[in-house]
Amino acid sequence: MKFPESLKGVKTLVLGGGISGNSALDFLISEEAQPILCDRNRPETISVPFFQDNTDPRSFSEISLIIKSPGILPTHPILSYAVEKKFQCFPKLISADFF
């Protein structure tokens, strides 16, 4: 699966808000994407839409791309839904992989 050439305007779900997830959010914001954070815990400060990680996956039908943090199991219901709907999913976002 090929990473999009431009992320501008791409609705992207970041699944997991730890160190990797927050780095992915920063990158997506810098690329003018439309990131959404999905995590177990709501951060004290957040500048993007937030959903709990137990949100019904059908709520994310308009997502074009999912970036999974390392701590999220591949059996997570949102990832299962993403596979079923053939969303683009990336296990992590490391800028060196793409530039």
C-alpha cells in the first residue's frame, strides 16, 4: 500500500495518543491533513477532534487513512473495521520512511 503523496485535507485517524501518536498528529497538522485522535484517555490539551478508543468503528466511515501507534493491538475493533472497509492503515509513521 502506497502512502499518499499529499496529506492536505486527508481525514486521518491516529489510533493511540502516546509518544508516537502525538508525533504523528504534529506531522499531520504540519501537512495540513485533518487528523482525529482516538485513544483510551483524553489529553488535557488537544487541538484536534478526539474520540475514545471504544467508539463504534462505523463512526469513522469518512476516514481515508489510519495511523496505528505501536501499543495498539492488531485485533483492535477499529482496525478490524478498517480492514473490512479497506482503509489505508499504517502501523507507524516515521518520516524517514517517506522522504
